[in-house]
Amino acid sequence: MDKRNYTNHLTCNEIKIDDPFWNKVIGTVRENMIPYQYLALQDKIESAEKSYCIENFKKAAEIVRQLKNGQVPQTYPVDKWHYDESNTDDKAFHGWVFQDSDVYKWIEAVGYSLINHPDNELEDKAKQYIDLICSAQLENGYLDTLYIINDRSKIFTNLKDHHELYCFGHMALGAISFYNATSDRKLLDASCRFADLICETFDKNKNEGYPGHELAEKALIKLYEVTGCGRYLDTAMFFIDQRGQKPFYFDRERGVETSGEDYRYNQAHMPVREQKEATGHAVRGVYLYSAMAQAAKIRSDESLYKACKNIWENIAEKKLYITGGIGANADGESFSFDYDLPNDLAYAETCASVGLIAFARDMSEIEINSKYHDVAELALYNTVLSGMASDGKSFFYVNPLETDPVACECDSRKRHVKPVRQKWFSCACCPPNIAKIFSSLNEYICTQNDSTFFINQYIGCDINSQMADIKIISDYTNSGKISLNINVKKPFTLALRIPSWCNNFSISGNYKESGGYAYIQIDSDCKIDIAFDIKIRLIKCSNLVRDNIGKVAVTRGPIVYCMEEADNGKNLHLLRLSDNSALKYQDGFILADGKRERPEQELYSDYTESKYDNCKIKFIPYYQWANRGSNEMSVYIRI
Amino acid sequence: MDKRNYTNHLTCNEIKIDDPFWNKVIGTVRENMIPYQYLALQDKIESAEKSYCIENFKKAAEIVRQLKNGQVPQTYPVDKWHYDESNTDDKAFHGWVFQDSDVYKWIEAVGYSLINHPDNELEDKAKQYIDLICSAQLENGYLDTLYIINDRSKIFTNLKDHHELYCFGHMALGAISFYNATSDRKLLDASCRFADLICETFDKNKNEGYPGHELAEKALIKLYEVTGCGRYLDTAMFFIDQRGQKPFYFDRERGVETSGEDYRYNQAHMPVREQKEATGHAVRGVYLYSAMAQAAKIRSDESLYKACKNIWENIAEKKLYITGGIGANADGESFSFDYDLPNDLAYAETCASVGLIAFARDMSEIEINSKYHDVAELALYNTVLSGMASDGKSFFYVNPLETDPVACECDSRKRHVKPVRQKWFSCACCPPNIAKIFSSLNEYICTQNDSTFFINQYIGCDINSQMADIKIISDYTNSGKISLNINVKKPFTLALRIPSWCNNFSISGNYKESGGYAYIQIDSDCKIDIAFDIKIRLIKCSNLVRDNIGKVAVTRGPIVYCMEEADNGKNLHLLRLSDNSALKYQDGFILADGKRERPEQELYSDYTESKYDNCKIKFIPYYQWANRGSNEMSVYIRI
């Protein structure tokens, strides 16, 4: 592989966000969401579903204490994905197999938040959790409360369906974040002990298994980067390359012989280097693809990169909602087939878009092309932002592009689609992932290599890099205008992403365009003004997407808009834009001249042209929907 | 209740079909389908799913023998809907809880077929089955092989989920059909013994239960009509009126207390006289509604009729596919909410349309209005006829209005939708129901009361009624022309249904129009010529049906047409009719001038008007689809 001109992203320590759009979001996460989730982990949120998280760690710590005292704790079955309180002994594990990960994700979010906004009280709360977590770790480094509580003898015997390696992944990522924020090594050391056990256990000559739910790969790579310990990278590569090899490990584990088709769900139906299509459970998928891209970069592994690129293109060109959502199929929370992007049945899990943003950045660090950040931007400003209510206290798991509360209530095919955000899920993967990405948003803004500094997202911030101190003052989502104040430390090339939504822009200074970036040579302190012409656009979807034929979506800059019943009345599908509708942006909304088809009660009748009444149509940003109670919503409108 | 001018339908003994359109269908049923199903019941069809039907009766007969000898047979659990061969003792019951009903439905179809077409060999085969069935009956009259084989002590303890009363219903209906054809009372007597047991068991002061899957109501009413035994009618009325009363019987049976919302599936969430909406499992629904209508007529029960009428209107005006399909939701095989009629996710079970045809006729016998037969006609010529392949050897259970084989294969949300008919289902309710309705089609043609003779379906036939001998010569589906040769026995009024699809017609002779019928006084022998102007129509669906907005369906007379990939290539959704397309009927097909939108690969782009190429579009009758292998199909087309 030719040595590519790899880039690296800046970390939270090098960049501080100060942005009129994002300050509020990040503030909500810090002030409301992180404290709220702290209580949720302890099941102290009234009327929210129980998480059992802290309860499980306490039970596991008690088991560890008993084991140290030579006692033989009772065992319970480890045969399910979810352990219901009502059916189980009070001392047994409760909740989902991956319940531990919620605590780790909260710690990861806290770590990022502390870097940006030190808070002794919050740090102490996290340390109390970390003390509890570490007291639940077995002497050999193993830590998964399900198996510690219920049956130590069955550890690592169900990699396909259970989440020990996934929980390890979140443990390590939480530990690294907290260590970066506080220099406190306690959880990091514990994670390394668990990682050491994993490296000893999984190996070509010992246990040839790999995670059923990917994440350990990314965590091991990051642990390698933090500690410099090469075996962590080796084991990550082992997991990546072992995946999908024949005979299938999951077959051996289950004692069956299959075609491997079922392991498509786990992206383990064929070796990853041969995979050309995004398939299976979408969150698992993007976690794997992200790890593959990171490994391809570290190891300069061209064939691994090619696989990533094929999969990326399949997602971006055939499986991506206009909102940056992925994973169209609720069944298996999975990628559907090419061009199958139903609006009302969409799954489009918030976590999957969080993972997609990371995969995009990882790809961009190998190949300089603005398209990766275009997709990340879509996901960030739409699906991910939509995942959280404006008060940070309720959340979407599923992000449909069209909802009708009647259908959500009456139609069991849409039981995954909720017309209002929920307080907290017992299966709470999304809320802590939202807290985490907004707390670590700094790390998605810029990348750099030896000679060039890339600005990928136009979020107002203060940057302290080796090349320069840069202040970004951004009015990106409003006027499309950005100013950069640059204090040069050494001459460099500045690369400014030209968003794919922008056909017309001005940049003060001489620039050359390439790969979606404007390149400017910076030799001395300067101020650069950028003006992206931000217009209302009508976007059509490929007519191979059956749901959207004859329709358009309304966008402005990175923001996708939608209609809500609260503004436009019931039966949004009866509304229609004319080709030359006047559209006007005003106070964050878009107003359009449109037509409303008169409702026809008669079920079947001879075809006559429909009758329309003129009307005004109001569009709000998609991420703001469902903040005014249960009502109809639609992104697409007929034209 | 005012004494209504009730009508009665003619039976198979009074009317013989001879029709160019239907002879072939009925011949296929008699020559291919009935022999094929005879083998399927014995699991002698290679590569078809096993039915276990005859096997179960043999096992039950052996148990009855043992019981008579004072032996105590082993017991097995009765805790499931389906009993898998691989998980169960070889002596236990196999298959679905309602497996017995397939045999009874076959006998019912055979009975009707024998009336129309005597066949000693077939009669003997049926008698052998009847001997086997009777040898499996308990001494007290009970007969359900699941409980006889697996656990006699649990009889009638799970009315909600199990199908003892449903199987009784099919047993009695089969027995009556066979008795009418052959005068052989053996199965009829056995059914009466079972009915006697049911009448003794279920009663206000004893067991207040009622069937989880309705049908016993209809069967008891028909047994009452055949035998004159009033307690059968009384028990049918008890089942009807007990249904949905509080406290819920199903709650008591299960030992729980619920809101009854779950019993919506069984139409048992509220008393039937209060129900205004078609809800729950569609087949169960129409079997209940049909029984309610029959009971309302026999008892001149106005409030029961009102409930039927409300439910009918809800179906016909808000829950009916243009193909006469009902039950839009695959989950629970159930009616969905008003105007929810998805094309590609449709369930629209063949059996439900068979049941709807009966319900329509029952309603028409209370209220003279052609609308009932309009709906029956739609269901008959489209959904029901589509249920059978042209060779009578493969069947549709689910009748979608749009299919894409890729989606059927890749999208688990559409796993119920098959792009080709299947050989035989282990859950084989539909094929024998198809055989039954085509074999008994005679009974759906005419109704009469003291003064008036109604022709409701224009199927060629020879009628021998008390008023006249009438020969109907029909070219209905082709030219819309029908001739009647009438030999009068006593003066009467002839009522000819004017199909709702026809705006223009001529009838030789003086007539008055009322309620969708043309009334003609017949005093002497005569010939009447009818010409319904049969035109190609473009039908639009209410724009409250979200799936069909901006689309039309093409129909001609009672036949709904569709496009297939075999004629029109892939991506049928890219085709479009212009408002003034020339449409031409030719050799049973319809040809239209249309446009094909050029496929756009790019997932998202700025809106521009789509580009079209002119093309010819070919439509075939919906009932003929999927006879040329797996391919795309669509009823609706954009306009």
C-alpha cells in the first residue's frame, strides 16, 4: 500500500467549542442529560423503565467478595437476552445482557464533559461509580455482571448473542475518556486487566471467537493508542480477520453447521475483507466498519481499506436516509436492501447514526474527501440531534421520516415507531450515546497531517494546534457565514470543507479547490471570511426508492426540514408543493405556498382530478419535531 | 322489528352452473384440486409441507379403541398452537390445533362437488375418511384429535386459543354438505352428537364460554336448519350474545383480569351488539358477522342486524381492498384501522374474502340492496380467484396488491408476502376454502322470496325454482351481455342486479329500478336480453389511503387488472398513465399508452422534473398474476 497522506483528528484537549447553535445542546447535555442519566442508572427516575445498572454492579461486587472469601455463590441461567425482574430470583442479574454498557457510556460522556467543563462534584460521582465497577471485577480481570452474578462457569461461551466483549469495549472507551479528563488511571488499569485477559483468551491457537456485537475492536485499538501496548492492536486485528471465516465460529459455539446466512446479522457471514455491502444490525455494522477503517489506517492495510470503501459507498449511495439515518429495517434493527428506505417504517436508530459519524471521520483520516464529513454532518444535524428532546430528558431510539400517531398506536407493524420521545429505555443504548457524542463533538471538527489543517465541521471553537491557534466564529446554520482568526505558529495549508449542499460560496483569500476542500496557504496571521450561500433546496430522492417517488424534501444548509401536524393540520400527505412554490426562511422555519388536496371519503370512485385548496405550509427543522406532543410528521412532501 | 321481506338463496340442488368463465375454474377444482388435496391430507404430496391430518385421526381412533378397552392412554401437553414433529413423541398430535378442519373442509367441498357432478369413486374416498373420523369420536360425542390424543382431561379448557369449537363447525358444515349430496347421515349424526354435547356444556348456568375462533355459531344455525332442532339455534345465540360480556370469559379461563383489549383479536372485547367496527383477526371476524346476520334474520332480531350493518359499512367503506380483500395487517391477520390499506404489506387472506362473500349474501337476505353482491363479486373475481393457480395445484394465502420479489426475499417485514403461489401449507386453511367456495358457487347466484326472484351474480346456469325454470346464458366478464330464457311456473317479479361498475345498460322489457336492481314483472315465458356496457375504468382510491394517493387502478367489469414484470419489465413503480391514456381491451388484456420514468441512480439530488420515455403498458387480470414465475406485480399505477 502506498503510504497515504493520513490525517488525524484533533482531540478535546486541543479544541474548545463556543458556538451559538451547539452551546445550547452541549449545555443541555451537561446540565440536564448527564445528571438525569446518573439517576436513571440507579433507577431513580420516576415512571421511567428500570435500568438495573448500578444494582447489577452491586450484586456482582458481592459475588466477588464471596469468591474472595472462598464462598460458592449460587448460579442462575444465562440463557436469555433480557432477564425480567418478575421471573428471576432477586439476587440474580436483571435487565439486558448489555446493561453494564450504559454505566460505561455515561462515564465516557462524563469524561468528555469534564475536559470541556471541569466539575468536581460530577467527577466525584463518576469516581464512586468507578470504585463500584472495580469492586465487581474478577481477579483475572474479567468484568461482565451478567456472568459474574449468574454463572462464572459459562464466561465466553456465547459470544454470538451475549455482550461480554461489547461491554468490555464500552468499559475501555469510558476509561480512556475519564483518564484523558482526570489522569485518574483506576478504570483504565482495570480495563487493561480485562483487555489482557481477552488477549490471552482469544488467539488463533486457543479460542478463535470474536464479538457477536462488535466494539471490542475499536476499544482495543484505542487502548493500544493510549498505552502503546501492541498486543491490544494484534487482538483487534485477530477479531477483525477472524470474523466470518469458515468454519464459522458461531456454528462451532452453537454446535450446528449452517450456511452462515443468519450471521449476516452480525456481519459474520463472510470474511470482512470480502464484504461489499452494509448488512445486518446497523449499529454492530458501523462499529465494525469504524474499527476496520482505524485498523486499515494504523496498519496501512489497503485491502481492509478497500472493503471499508465498498461498504461506505453502499451506505452513502444506497442505504442512507436524507436525515443521515441508517438501518431501515426494524426487524433486526438492520440495513435493508439497496434503495429500500421506507419513511413510516424506518428504524434509523440514533446509535447507528452516532456510529456512522465515527466511521465517516475514520474514513476521512485515510482518504481526503469532503464527502465523508458531508454524511457525518447530515447525521449530526438531523438524526442524532433529533434523538434528544429540547430539554434533554426524553429520547428517540427510532427516527422515522413520517409518523401518524394513529398508525403508531393501531398498527403493530409500526410498534417500534414512537410519535413522542420516551423518558428512558430499559434498553437504553441511545441516550448515553447522544450524551457521549455531543460531549465529544470537539473531536469531529478538525483533522490534520504534517502540512495541512482541515476544517470539516463549521462549529464555532478555539483551536490550539501545533500549526496555529484558530478561532472559528460560526453562523453556519443560520447565514452560512464563518470567520476564522488565525495566529500562525508555522506556515501550513488550510483546507476548508465545501459542504455538498452549497453551490456558491466566497472565501476571502486565494484558494484552490480539490476533493471538496478549498486549500489556502497560510504563512502569517490572518482573518478569513467564508460565506456559504445557504439556500432553501428541494431535494428529490432516487426514484428507485419507492416511497419517495413524486416527492421532495426541503432542506436548508445541513438541516433537513419537516412538516408537523401542529403547524399544518392532520393528513400531511394531502399537502403538496407546486414546482415553483415560493419558499421563505423566517425565524428558523420555512414557509411555502402549497396546496391541500380535499379529503375524499369515498373509498373507490371513477378517477377525476383531485381538488385542491391553496394553503401555507410550514416546515420546521427535523431535529425539532415532536417537541409539541404527539402529532403527525413528514419529511417528504408531494410535488 | 318490522317483518322484513327476507330472501333465501337457492341451493345447489336448484341450480346448475354452465358458464364459459366458471366451468374451467370449477373443473379445475373438481379434477385437480380435490384429488390433490385428498393426497395432501395424507401427506402424499412430495415437497409440500406435511398436514398430519389423516395421521392425527388414526391416532385418535387408536386412543378411542384403547379407552373402550379400559386402557389408560398416555397424555401429552396441549399448550401450543402448533405441535412440531421433531419435538414431540411420535404418538402425540402433530400440526396445528385446527388441523382436523382441513379434512372437514375437503369433505364439504366434495359434498358440493358431488351434487353438481356425481362421482362414485370420490364419494367412496370421502366415506372412508368419514369412517375414520367417526371412529375417532369419543362416546360422549366429543371430537377434536388434539385433545383426544394428547389429554382428554383438558377438553374445553382453552377456548380462547384452541379450536375445538371451530373444528366442530367445519365438521358439521362438511357433514351437511355431504348429507345433501348423498343422503348419507353418518357424519351428520356424528356432528349432531358433538353438537348435543356442546349444547349441554355451554349454557348460562354452566360453562359461559364461547369460541375463540368463531364458526360453531354458523354451523349450529345450519344444523338447526337441517334438523329443525331448536337447541342448536339457542346455543348459537348463546355464543353470539355471551361474546364479549363482562367479566370476560377468556379472563376467567386464563385466571387474569384484563381490559379485554387483547380480545379484540377474537372480536370478544365488547358485546357484539355494541360493536361498530370490523376488528381483530379478519377470518374470525367475518365468520362471526355472517353468523350474526343469519341469526338476525332467523330471529328477526333488529338490534343484531344493526350491529351487522354498522360492521358491514365499516368494512365496505373503510377497510376493503379494491380486489375485495380484507384484513390489511399481517400481524394478527387482522383488520387494520380505517383507510389503512397498504399494497405491499397487505395480508388480505383468501379465507377472509371467502368469508366476506358469505357475510355479503347473508346481509342481502335481510336487506335487499345490490351493494352486498357488488362486494361479493369483487372478492370472488379477484382475491378468491387469485388464491388458486391456473392449474389448481398451488395457492395464495396472502393476496398483496403490489409485490417485489426482492423485497419479499430481503425484507422480513414482508415475509408473509409470497411472489409465487405455494404448494400446500401446513397451515392449510385457504386451499380447501377455495375448493369449497368454487364447488358451492351455485348458492351465491340467486335469492328469492315469495314474490321476487333475484339474480345477483351473472353466472351461466340452469335454475329450477318454484317460480320458473330459468336458463342464464352469460358473457358477463367478456361483453357484459346476458340472456335469460324463462319458463314461468307462476307469475313473479324478476330482479336483476345492476352492477355498481356499470353506468349504462339495456334490458329488453319494462323495468323499474330500485336499490340497485331492475325489477321486471314476468307473467309468461320469455327471453330477456341484458347488455351491461362494460368499459375500462380508471378507479381512484380515497386519498385518505396514503399508499394510493396519485394513483389509479384499472378495472373492467368486475375484474381488477394489474401489471406484471413479465409484461412490463422491472420497477413497475416507474410506470405512469397519463390522464387521457388510450386504453384498449384485447384478448383478455388491457393495453395502455403510458410513460416510464427514467431510473435515477443518484440517491439525493436537487429537484428537477423527471424524464419519461413513452411506452406501452400491459395489464392482466389480477386473478391471473403469478402464473409465470416470480416477478413484480402492481395493481395501482401513478397517473
